[in-house]
Amino acid sequence: MRITMFRRLMTDEFGAARAATLSKDHQFSGLGGRTVEQALAAGIPAKEIWQEVCAAFDVPAERR
């Protein structure tokens, strides 16, 4: 998954403002306590990050 697709999915699911806030501020235990931005910078694949976001926020399977 490309980062641009990941960002589109985040915006579609949470809205632009909340997606930006979640990406910068929310630490995910499944990402080693990193935020989305930190995980991307660390080279964690966007698909793996998206799956963690979906699990953490109970995104329905059809939108994962």
C-alpha cells in the first residue's frame, strides 16, 4: 500500500482533522508505542499501520 492510499483511507474513515490528529498524537501499542507518523518514519509498511489503526478503532472489515 502506498502512503498516499493510506492517507486517503485515514481521511475517508476519520475525516481530515481527526485523521491528522490521530496520525500525530495517538500511540499504538501494536506499533511499539509509536504514532502513525513515527511508524511511517521508521519504515513500517503503510498496510501494517492501517491494519493496526483499524484494529484499534474497530473499523468494520469491509473498510479495512
